[in-house]
Amino acid sequence: MSVGRATSLKNYLVNDLGVNFEIEAMGKGEREPYIPYSVNRYTKKEIDKLNRRVEFFTVPSDVSRDKECG
């Protein structure tokens, strides 16, 4: 599921928004769960929702302020 979610977002960014940066889609699933700073603040169901996420990272040299998406 996580690979599919990441790939879907990548496809949306590239095909629908015209983002032309190199994008790598990775699924981490249960291997690298999100662990909230304050675990007691969330229910198990809320933590599961937080784990259905997509994270972005950019390489500073690849991004400049004069480039626009879409």
C-alpha cells in the first residue's frame, strides 16, 4: 500500500502538475512507522492514520526559487 500511495503522488505531481524534478517514490510501510513525540496524546487509530503519509525531501542544489510547479 505505501509504495502505491507514493507512486500515485509522484504520478500526480509529474503528470498533472508538471513537476520536473527527479522524484523517487518509496514505500516504507511498517518498516519505518511515524512515532509521535507524545504517544499518549493519540489513540492507536489516530497513529495508524498518521502512518498513512507521504514525506517529501528535496536536494537543495536541485531546487531554486525561480522554478515554478504547474
